[in-house]
Amino acid sequence: MTLKAGGQDKALAMFSRLASDRKPEVAVVAAEQVLGTKLDNGRIRPAEAASGYEKLLFAARQAGVEKEVRHNLVAALTQAGEWPRALISVDDDLRLFPEDRIALVPQVEQILQHLAETDGQAGGTKPVELIDAVAMIESHIDQIPDGPAKGKILAGLARKLQALGLPGKAAIAFERALPLASDDAQRAALGAELAQADIDAQRLGQARRALDETQDPGADATLASRRRVITAGLLAREGSRDQALQLLGQDESDAALDLKGRILEEQRNWPEAVLVVGRLATKNLPEVGALTPEQQQLAIRLATDAGRANDWGTLDRLREWVGGRRMSVERQRIFTLLVTSPEDELRKRAQLQ
């Protein structure tokens, strides 16, 4: 009553005194109120509240209020972003109180959504973290009812499996997500990812079917380009390289330029490859400043194509553009070798003599 009347400090003092009561059913409820009130008012962090609830569990069991304390523990862990621990606590709750299964579905869904949305392809994500997230999602996904939320979780699971180098399993997860898509655009996007997973798993027929069955004439330009690149990649895998180049046409997205360049390189059409990879480099290599490992590799790729095309004009411009920037020792050695003309080499030898 005091708390509801706005006397927070006074109520906290009363709860704190009651938390020392000899009767467990009084002490535990009072301690729980102290933690909840402090958390609601920002006086403690969610992680501190979770630690407090964990310490109360044994006494809460004796007092007959374990279920309530466990619910608060799950909520605090979720609020603290302690997703794996929150899921473990949910499992403990369901083991002890199976009748809570339906009531805990929203919290399980929230936890799985976070685990699924974490970028599985980020460079800083460790394989063990991906494996743990995949295991947690796979073991709990069937607790979530079918719907768009479950579809997003399954799609996130598929991306993690793809990042782990398991395209076959990723394709299965994408197939489960596809019927749960909320609209045609999402269905088309999932269809593209499913097709890519099938291609990576060497299942070209399934990839073609996934693309055909998820077409969306109203797809935006970005999605349309993505699907076009995947379709062209499929054609190239099937041996129809000229048809793939024709499909890509005037698409100047990074993915399209990269694929066109790779097809031209496979065809040993070095002059055209220089033009395409040169446009990709122009878009992605900064005018000044350090180069990332990926940018260094792109510079070497362009230099390699130009060298095979005997395009010394491009090599000279590339040397002036990025030659003075720091690269890894091995990449620097390769780049210098590629952009050094025979005349330069002869001059160096003459100077040494």
C-alpha cells in the first residue's frame, strides 16, 4: 500500500525489514519485492536483479513461491540480454512447472528471435558462438507456434547454418521458413536465400525450383538484383556463361560486377574482365587511406587481370593509386610484382650494375 501511494523509499525500508522475517513465506516475498522495486526504479541493473533472484530460489521453494521467483528471474535475464542463461532458466521452469509451457511461449520467442537476429556472418562472431546459438534455436523452435515470427527465427537459423558451412541444413531451415513468410516480398527474399543455399550444396535443380516458385514481379530493385545475380550464378554453374552475362546486362551492383568479372576470368576474356573488375575497384577502393584485407585482394585481382591482358595503362594507374598504401607483406610482394613493368625491372637491374 505504501509503495502504491508513492512512498518508494519507505516501502523499500519496510520490505527490507520483512526480508529478515523468520517465516520463509514472508521473507522471500519481501526480498522479491525489494529486487523488483529497485529494478523498476533503476536502482539496480537487470543482471544484479537476476543474481538476487537466483539466490532466492532455494528459499522460494521452501516457501512455496518458486514459480513466481523463476518467472522474475527469466524476465531479469532477458532484460539483461543474458539470452542463453534466460533460455536455461526457461527450461528449468518448464521442467519443474510444465503447466507454464503456454505462458512462457512469448519469452521463449523473444529469446529465440534475439539469438536468430544476431549476425551470423559478422567477422567477430566465433564459430563456437554460432554453434551454441544454432543448438539453442533448434532445440526450442518447435515450442513456437507457426507464424511470421517463427519464420524469421527459422531464417536466422538458416543464415547461421550457412555461416557454419552447412548449406544443406541451411536449405532445410529456409524451406521451413518459406511458408511462414508474411508477404510476397519476404517470400521472394527467402526464396533467393534458399536458392543460394541449394547452389552451395550442389543441388542445382532444387535451386532452380526455389527461384521459380518464389518470383515476385513487384520486388524492389535491390531484391530483383539479388535474385538476378543468384540466377546468373546458377546459369554459370550449369555451364551457360554467356546466358549468365546476358542476364546480368547493365546491373552495376557489387555482386553483379563481381560475378561478371569471375565469369569473364573463367572465359579468359582478360580485357573485358579488366573493365568490369575496374568498375568494381573504382566503387570499393577509397581514394586515400588504409585498405582492408578485402580491398587489398581486390587491388591484386585487378592487377592480375590487367597483367594477363597486358594492360600496362591500367597497371600504371593502379600502381599510382594504391601502390603506396600499406598491405600485408605477402600481398605487397604480389602486388609489386604484378604492377612492375619490364622496363622498370630493366632499369632497376641496370642501376644495380
